[in-house]
Amino acid sequence: MYSKTFTRAYKCGIFGWLICSCQIAPLQNKESTNPIASTNPPPNTIVDIPLPEGFTRISYTANSFAHWLRKITLKQDPTVYLYDGRVKANQEAQYAVMDITVGNRDLQQCADAAIRLRAEYLFEKELYHQIVFTDNEAGEYRFTAPYTRTRFDAFLPRVFGMCGSASLAKQLHAKILMQMQPGDVLIRGGFPGHAATVMDMAINQNGEKIYLLSQGYMPAQDIHILKNPTNNISPWYQLTEHGNIQTPEYTFYDHELKGW
């Protein structure tokens, strides 16, 4: 059995809080000329965010992870709060905040947010046998019967405590960037590391694709839809074959896409 001290070291490395997992200096956002990017979403909407002109959402089956992600409710309040109720210092990264619990402990951080989304989908669809995650030494954490919400809510913090970006990067399978689908994860495993989940995708008549990203961060905080600091179709990102993916608080490489 791992101790709490080991768990924190495992997730964050031995250098402590300031360089832990997802901690990295924010990038400077560029002001967007797109009216979609400059306004907050209306109250009680879902992750069905308005598209740039000429784009249409890609269809996915009703029971798919992609379809489920698109229907997550957004909070009326666009503020990102930490697990303990404090307001996150940087409020410039998010376009919208998802109505999904972060818990009351500093556990649901970057990779844990991706785990939360996947686990919530599988739980809602009663695909209980697929709710299994592995730690950095291939130790398995499997949700077992009875399949109640109370047991599920107790199961996930244990996963968050023992799993992180390093272990999730090992569990997921590598994908070519142009094969991206909603539910895939941009992830850099390690100490430090980070993860962002692909939430939705759309396409135009020329076959060009765009996508949305969400993230959790450190300290544990609300899962939020990210703005795009690099172009005028924010919060949407243009899918390109090569090139780094710059988000407001992290930059991923083009080979860091993985799927469940």
C-alpha cells in the first residue's frame, strides 16, 4: 500500500508544488477579433458551442463518448474555482466551465480531469467493466460491484491519488494527429506533464477540421473549455498535420495525441 507522502511525490515529483505536474507559466493570450471568442456562453448551455462560419459538427452515434461529451452542461458562472472554493488566479484561459464536480481535495488535476470525463461516461452508460485505470507501475484500479454512485464517488479519488499524466500516457494508445476524435487526449506524461481532452469536432466543405479542448489543472479545479490564444476562431483549434498545439497555459507537441 502506498503512503500519502509517496502518492504526492508520485503525482508531482520530488521538487514540490511549484513545478508539479501541470504547473507552468501561462502564455500571453492574443486578443481575438471573433465575437464568439470575446463573449461568455449564455447560461445553462451545453458543450455545443457555436461554430465558425462554414463549419458543421461531425456526427457521432448517440451512445458514443463523442456524443456524450458534446452534451455536458456548462455552468452559468464562467469563473474557474479551485477544489477549496478559492478563485483560480488565472481567469483568462477558459471559454466556459463544465458542470462537473472537482471534489473537495487537491486530487482531480490535469490527467485526472481526463479520467473523470471517461469514467463518468462509462458509469452513465453502465459500461462498468470498462472503468479501469492503471498506475505508473501497471497496478490496476477497477470499479467493481455493487455499481452504486456512492461507491463510484469513493473509487475515483483513489484513482486520482495513484494515477497521473505519466501513468495515463502509458495506458492510452498513440494516435496520428489527423486521426483525432472527441474523447482523445493530448498528453505529455511525466514530472512535469499535462493533459487536455478533445471535446468536440467540426468540418467544412474543404475537409478542414476544427476541435475544442478542455483541461483540469493544478491545484485541482473546475474542468473548463480552453480558449485558443493563437487565432481568431477561439475557442476552436484548427487541426493541422504538424505543428505544436499552443493552449493558454501549456504547449503540446503534434505527436502527443492518444486515445482510449
